Amino acid sequence: MTYYLKHIFQKGLILMAGLVMLHACTEEVDTSNRYTFTEETVLSYLEKNEQYSEYVKLLRAVNISDYSESNVAQLLSARGYFTCFAPNNDAIQDYLDTLYRKGIISEASWEGFPKDDEGHTLDSIQKVIVYNSIIDGGDVKYYETSDFPQKDNGEFDIANMNDRKLTIVKGKVNTDSIFINGEYPLSMKNRDIEAINGRIHEMMKVIAPSNDTMADIFHQWAKEGHTQFTVLAKLIVACGLSDTLSKTRDEQWEYIYLNKTYEDIGLFKGEAGSNLPPEHRKYGFTIFGETDAVWESELDKPAKEITPEDVEQYLEQKAVYPNAKPRKPGEKEDVYKNTDNLLNQFVTYHIIPARISRNQLVVHYNEKGYNYSIPTQQPTVATEEFYTTMGKRRLLKVFESFESKGVYLNRFPVLRNGRGRFSEENENINDYHESGDFFEESGNVFRMKDYMPKDENRGIKVEEESDTTSTKMGTNGIIYPIRKMLAYTENVQNQLHNQRIRIDIASILTEMMTNDVRRPLVSYTIGHATYRAFPTNYQYFNDLEIKKGTRFYYLNGLGYNWFNWQGDEFNIKGRYEFTLRLPPVPTEGQYELRLKVQSNSNLRGMCQVYWGSDKNNLPAIGIPLDMRMGGVERHLYSTNQPSIVGWKEDTGDRETDDEVDKKMRNNGFMKGPEHYCNVPGGSETIRTKPDAIRRIMVSAWMKPDVTYYLKFKSVLDDVEKEHYLDYIEYCSKEVYDNPNESEDIW
């Protein structure tokens, strides 16, 4: 039975945030709700097995938090869903031996810790061992090995007590062997040990991930070298990115959250549950790095001898970023810190300002043919994410399909989309799978009929764990190895220009992923209480400003058949006003900016929309957006809700259906896409739903180096009427008005 089916039957589900606050704010564990145990608890099992005796001592010595008088042993004897990666006595002794060899302690025992620091070092080491070994799933979930992430370096859905998400890597020779974070092996024999309140896995090493930031890691590698990323480290340091990559969390937000001085915007729809904002506002980074082997092959020099100057000269010779400025002879190296500099533009295009785990680089949930609740489900139709990179803002496409057999960057395959070569008159295939061909590399002119296999448009694979490549992690980021040069070439820009670009709002707001808010794979509650609330008295998002009077919620929608791409949505109430900084367009040209609208004549509201490049002086666009109006006329609650959309159900006759689409476009609307279903694994797509439509908000000439904003302001007095956000689309005139191939339905 899948987790989602199991969790329906669980009683007393509470929000994880509520559980964390319970642990953080109560002084003692509440034992009044303990089970009457007839089997072993996690604690009682550990106590009865001598190989864990040292670990049990630590569980009794370490409190649940700095604000609690209860220890972790008490926690593991109480009701709950705990996953315990319990180090045996040998593992703990090996860890002490390591600390002794490093000179941290004077002898390889607990007596070897210094006495003049008031026990802080001893306390911190004990917490490292205990907090990293336990995932507290509240009343929701524990992990058996069958529940572990399916892909190497995939993260567990829930963080451990040290607020770190663990990953797994499976053995290359013996696939039954499992390593936490790629280096801490589970016992081959003692795993999936059942307890009434969780599962126990014996560990052969203590789980003790480094606390180094990405800046720490790159400085060390630049100085000492690394087996894979010596050159990358030199480039990162040269471009002055250390200050940025050293940030771990917003301490001002920590203070606000701890002292509860954030604005309380109330419960969504009055549902029971937490109305808390995210506990943390962490900073995160995802870096795609060419391995040293790539640079050694291109520059014909050992990695340790390659300098930033060598790389920039190479980029200049290749005419990459022709409008960027290379360092001139005699200029100081500080020029690399300038976003107009050639090397800086190359390096920052490798960095997304969000920490994204491997299993979420491309979010799979409800695209056609895909069912997230099947653990072994493979990708189906072509699916992509678009992220805005650091430095000079540019788009990076992250792609995965059934045919790709992995995640790729800037992959541009010819898709079987029912148009052109795949129309009814030709091959008659409309399943949105890869055809095996790739668009020809293009300069200023894109030629739709040039279906030629070209190297760059095959994309760059994000390498899996292997003997020669491995993912590297710091406290605030992840480095994924790539074996081809990643650059925002003219061809990449033109390929992006000539495809429809669909961007989830949660992809724009990078804090969502970094802080484990976007698309969590664990739903902590039933119903509309599966949400987060964002206050107006502190700007939580870099790319979103929320004005006072706005009640801004995120609903993860996991397990619900909502008409949302990836299942989730933002829902806004009150006399709202908020402004979204939009991602950049890839090239200069005429674009449509579209907004997904999920209409509801009873719940939704109406707002005025503003768009432009001057955030403080945005002009209104068109008449107010009425989200009560769907694709067809509605008669609800004795009221008539007319519609000017012109939606009609598909007939199966391409010419007839295309004519309906054309009339809808003339009215400023489009049907929902064929790409996804409201029911994961379902057969009816959103294109069949008259209340899930796309509104063409803007048609304008746009430039890639100009920042555009979209503002929404309520025009109704009813503060309970909802505004809805799911995704936006950029679509260039070369796609929506192409004389040879009309835009596909996907």
C-alpha cells in the first residue's frame, strides 16, 4: 500500500510544524498519549541489545532541544513514527578514534574531551551523533528500506533532528548495500527492525555530515585540489562568490519566527491545522559543475595547473557570451566579480539560487501517464522545469522524459506533438514523447523543418553516482557533476525562444524548494490545512512583495485531485495586492504572457492586473481578471455566471478542434494543456476541464536584459474571495503564430 493510501487511515495527523514547535517549546515529553505497548518500542529494543549500549547512553544524555528538559530516549519511548539509524558500539568507537586522530580530543574516549570549555564540545559531539541518527515522522511516517529514495542521492522527504535531509546511495557491486549520504553503511543484516513506534536500522558508521558551507568547500578545493572539481572551485573563488555561497539562513527571520512576531493571517478557510509560516528561511544553491576531466580535455593541461585566465581565454576563443567583457591585460582580478565579465557570466549560469535534491530537479507528479504514488514509476511524457540562474538573470531548462533516461540541462528534442511531421497528414503521433531527433542548432533564424541530430541540443546529462563522478553536498547546497560544457549560447537562447515556456510559480520563488515547502512528498494533514501562510510584515521571498491586507497561502495539494500542475497552488485572500518579479525571456521578441486560471463561480474573486518593467509604476493591462468566469456558462446557487471564453469539448476532429482553439484565442483564452491530469495516473487531461483555462494576459515586445513585474490587486470588497496562482507561460510569436506548425495542445 502506498504511503498516501496508508495515511488516510492514520488518526490524529498533525502538521509537522506543529510537531516541531511541540518539541521545541515544551519542557517535557507528554507521556499521557503513549501507547500501551505490547511490543518493543525503539528505545526498549535498543536497550535489550548490547551492541547499542553506548548509543543508548547518548540518547539519555542528549535533550530533545535546547528548550526541553526531556531527553531523546524519552522521545523514542513515546508514541510516534521514528526512523532510527542506530550506530553500534564499534561505530561510535571508530568515530571517537577519528576525532582523536584529528586532534580534537586527547584520547579516543568520552574522557578525552577538553574540560575547559564547559562541556560544549562534548555536548555538540553527542548531539551530532544523536540528532543525525533520528528522523521524527510525527504521526505520519517512518522509513523502511523499501521507502528509501529510489535514485542515488535522492533525499528522504523528512529532515532528521539536526534539520538535515539525508540521502542514500546504493552499492555498485552489491545493490543490496545502502550508504547514507554515500559514506555511512547500513548493516546488511540488521535493518528494517520493527518497533511499535518506528523502524531501526543498524549503522556501521556514525552519521556525521560536515557542516561546511559551499564557500568552505570551494575554498578548500581551490587551495588543496579535488578529485573532480578543482577547476570549478578556482572559478567560483575568482568570481567572488564566496560571500554569497557562505550564507546558510536568514537570522532575522529566525528571530521573528522564534519570537512569533510574524503576522498571523489566520487559518485558510477556517480549517483546523497550523497557520505557521516556514520555520526557517534558509539560503540554498544548486551548482552544475564540469568535472576536471572536461577541462583537462579541452585545455590539454592538468587541472591543478588550469587558471581562471586559461578558462576565460578559452571561452573568448569559443565566442561564448560574445556581448560579455573579458578581462583586459593589466586589469585586476576583481573584474571577475563583475556580472558583465565573461568568466562571471559563464560561472553564474551554472548556479541556481535554490537547494534542489536530485529527485526534485524535475518535479514529477501528475503529468499524463504518471502516478506519483507508485514508487517505481518511470517518467512518461516530456517534462521540464525552468529556473532563473544567479548573476545576470537567464533561463536554465532542466528536462526529463521516458526516453532521456535521466535529467538533462538544455535538452531540445523533437517531440511527437501532433504537429508538422507528426500531424494527422503525416506520422499522426501525438503522445509528447521524444522522437529520437533533435532540432538543428540555430543562429538568428530558427528553421522548424530542420530535424537533424545535433550535439548541443541533445543537452547535458546531470551525472548519476558512479566510480568517476559523485554528487557533493554542503550544508547549503549541492554540486552535480556534468561532462559537457554548460553555456547560455546563442543556440540555447534561440531554442528556448522557439518553445513554449511553462514555469510553475513555485519555481520562481526559490525559497519554496530550499525550505522544503514546495511539493513535499509527505502530506502532514488531511484537507485544505495542507498549506503554509506567508506574512506581510517581512519579505520572505526575493521575487515576491506582499502588501498589508493580503492573506497569502500555499497549498501543497498532495493526494488531492485538484486541477493544478504538479498538484499545488497559491491561494490569496483579503484586500490583496502583491507583485511578482518574472523570470527573464530568452531573447528579444514578441511574447505572450499567459496565466493559468482555475475558475470557480462561488469561491474566486476579481482583480486588476498590472505589468511592466518599472515596479513602482506598473500600468494596468486590460479589464479586471474575473476568476469566477470559467470556460462555459454556469448556473449555480440560483445565479447565472456567463462566459465569453468559448470553450467547447474536443470532438476528435483536428480541424474542428483547432477552430475552437482559434476562436478562444481571439477572446484572449486557451484551453488547459494536454500535458497533465488532475488525477495522477488518470486518463482525462486538463484540456477536458472547462474551468481550467489559460488567460492571455500580455502580448508585448520583451527583452532578455529587462526585468518585468506582474502585479495583482483585488477589486472586490469580499475579503474571502480567492485569487489563484499555479503557473505562467511565455510563448513567442514564432510558436503561437507560426505559419507552418500551429502551437501544439500540450
